[in-house]
Amino acid sequence: MTGRGKRRTSELWWTLVERQIRLRAKRTLFGALWPAFSPFLLLALYVFVFHSVFRVPVRRYPVYLFAGLLPWTFLAQTLAQGPTAISNDPDLVRRAPFRYEILPLSLVGVMAVYFIATLAMFVAYLAIQGELVWKMLLVLPLPVIALSLFIGGVVMILSIVDVYTRDVRLVLGNIITVWFFLVPIVYRPAMAKGAVRSLRRVDPMNMLVGVFRDVLYQGHLSRPLNTVLILGICAVFFAVCLAVFRHFAVNLPRDV
Amino acid sequence: MANPIEVEHLWEGFRPRNKRGTIRRRGAWHWALTDITLSIEAGETFGVLGPNGAGKTTLLRSLAGVLRPTRGRVETIGRVASLIDLGAGVSRDLTGHENLLIGGVLLGLSRAEVRAKYDDIVAFSGIDPAVLSKPTHTYSQGMALRIAVGVVLYSDPAVLLVDEILAAADERFRARCIRRIDELRTNGTAVVLVSHDLALIETVATRAGVLHKGQFRHVDTAVETVAQYREWAKTAPADAVRPRGGWRRQVR
């Protein structure tokens, strides 16, 4: 792609991100604040269920839970809308030629804005409580970038699959729910045994939640090399998904 | 110098779909365009005539670069701006100003370029700038159309593709659009104009072609082509765009 092409692509991406954020704010009282606050509502619910009722034995449980719930909410909210990222805008695809991956990636951009806003609120809370290890803020961009790349890859694939078959969007909610309980977000990793533990070894979300928890809850990296490794894995995953997307997107205006 | 539009043996096909709308691996393709060869010079206006389903919009989409040729070659030089599906990307909840910016960026303009042309576009659309800060759903369809058309006509295109869009505009705005298109053409823009308005093609186009069942049946001067098309329309069979297998099979 030429320099002008790259500039056009990035401007279009940002314009679509801005458009979606503005659209979500229209005809609402609190506008774009809702998606940023929804993880706090989930936090309240899960703290009640797993801390007060089931008594999960974890010290500073709300902080432990939120450090895992925050990246998970970014993933779950984006994936829930991912399949329709292209199917909902067929006229846009038929109107002008552009890099079609911009459509799913602009959705990731929008959700990333909300995610970073919530993360900033959480970091501010930790700082006020005196529970923040300041030097860990230098590491924080690594899992944020890795998570965004991972979600970007998955959403690109979901959006292109949905153009050809709508089955994925119908079953995705169930998959996300099962996935949520496989990742140790509401419980300690040691509490799961057998097959679940084996499954977790190959689940990038398990690794990513672990890094977020290291940074925001533990205050130190339990495996520093893993943090760099997960960033590399997510970058490769994104590149592979982008190649697959572009391969199938050649006939998108014809097929959408 | 090469012409801004060069088309060689262009075929555009669509894969078959089943009743649920999903694409089938097997089955006959629907060929919207078959073996089109066309060359349009800078500063030329080429009119395209033809019945519904003849492949006119598919031809424009191919020239716009939206559809890749299934076979053959399409080459355009410079920025291509198209007045096809102007509603795409327009969000009724956004303001006219916000939609104007998105429309411009979609056309390939930078945000700075859109801002630089903002006053010209607004003046051309004839809409009060204060109204543009209100949501688009508070405007009539015609006003929304004016903004979209203004963005396209002020994007400095080397190639301009117009698809029957002016039919929805009122007489004054239509005249303004035709004047602007003529200005662009004088400055070297190659224009392709699809219309059922034969008088418009006769007055605006230099050359024209009749597209029927995906093929150019007649290409000549606009006046000659319109005359031929009028004759053809009188004698054309009623099933000119009849689907494969006939209407009865489709209904069943």
C-alpha cells in the first residue's frame, strides 16, 4: 500500500470509530458512558455471587475479580457485535472500494476506547486505595496491545464468516458463556482440575487475564518472559487472521 | 496519454444462491456483464442506456473499483467518485456535518480536504449551515441527497460515475448538478452517466451506449444512440429482462 493509501485507511478507520462512538451517544442521557460503566455493574453482581454467597477464598476479591473481568468484558462485548460488523453495513461495502478489515477493526477501536476508559478508572481507584504498584504502569500497555490484537483477529474472522453463514452469530453467545467459566476470572486457577486446566494451557485469554492480574492485582510479573511471548503470539495470530480475512474479502461486495 | 477509463473484455459474474440466500458451490453463475470493452477519454461524457437489469449499475460498480472483474481488465486513472447508493454510510442520527465528513473520507478525501471544501459543498447543496448541525432524520430525503451529491461533485474526481441519482432531485438542484458536472468535464473529468432520461443523455453526453443483457448492443454519438434506443424500445420483446426459466418458474 502507498503512503497515501495508508493515510486514507487510517483516516477512514478513525472516522468510522468516531462515527460509532457518536452514534452510541445519540438519543441517550449518559451517551458513551454506559459501555464504560457496564463492567462495574458486572463486578457488583459477581462480587455478590462469588464472594458473598459462594465465598471464593481469594484475598481482596473485588480487585482480583475486576483485574480479570475488565479484559474479559472487552473481549465479550466486542465479540458479541463482531459477526455483524460487515453484514450490518452492506451498502458501505458496495459503495466504495477500501480495506474492508477497517469495518471489524473500527468496532475493536470503539470498544478499546471504552475499555481504556474503564481501565483508567480502575487504575485511579487502585492509586487512591494505595494498592497500585506504579512501575507496573510501564508494563500495562503490553497486555492491552496484545488483547486488542487478539480480539481484532477473532472479530475479523467472525465478521467474514457471518457474510457467508449467519449460524455463528446465533451460537456465539453460548460459546462466550462457556469460555468465561473456563478462564479463571471468578475463581483461582488452582481451583480447576483435570481437563479444564489442560484447556487453559492453549487459551490465549487465560494467559492475557494472568498478565492483567499480575500488573493490577499482584503488582509484579510472575513470568516476565510470558508477557513478551503472549504479545508475540497475539501479533502472529492477528497477522494470520488478517491474511485469511483478505483472502476471503476479495469478493465481499459481490457476496455481502 | 492513456484514457482515464479503459475496459477490456470485462465479465462480471455472481455466484448462485439457494433459497436461504447462502452461496452455492455448484450451479450456473449469473453473468451481469459479458465481454464489455470500452474506452472513455478525459473530458468526455459517456451515457449508458438500457432496461432495468441490463447491468448498468454493475458496470458502474466495476468502474468504481468496488467489484473486481471476474474476467478481463478495468483500469482507471486518478480519483474515481461515484454517485451510486448515496445513502450508504449516511446515519440518520448523525448531523449533516458529521455525515458530510464521513462521505468525504469514504470518497478518499482526507479530513483536512473535506474541511477545506466544506463551504463550497454547503453552498452547492443550498442548505442553511445552521441546519447542518441538526440530525439528518430531521431533514427531508432530498436535503440529505443534496449534501451527499455535493461531497461527490466537489471531490475533484478524474472519473465521475453517475447512476440515475439526479432523478430524485428537484428541477433547480438538478440543473445546478448538470452545470457542475459540465464544469468538471470541461476541466478534464471523464463522466459516465447512467440514466433513463433520454433527453438528458442527448444534451449532456457526447457518446452513449445501449446496454442489454450485460452487453453493449450499440455505441455511437449520444444523439444517434438515443434515436436507436427509442426505435429498439418500441419493438423490444416484453421479456427483455425475463429471468432464466421464465417468470412462472420464479413465482413458483
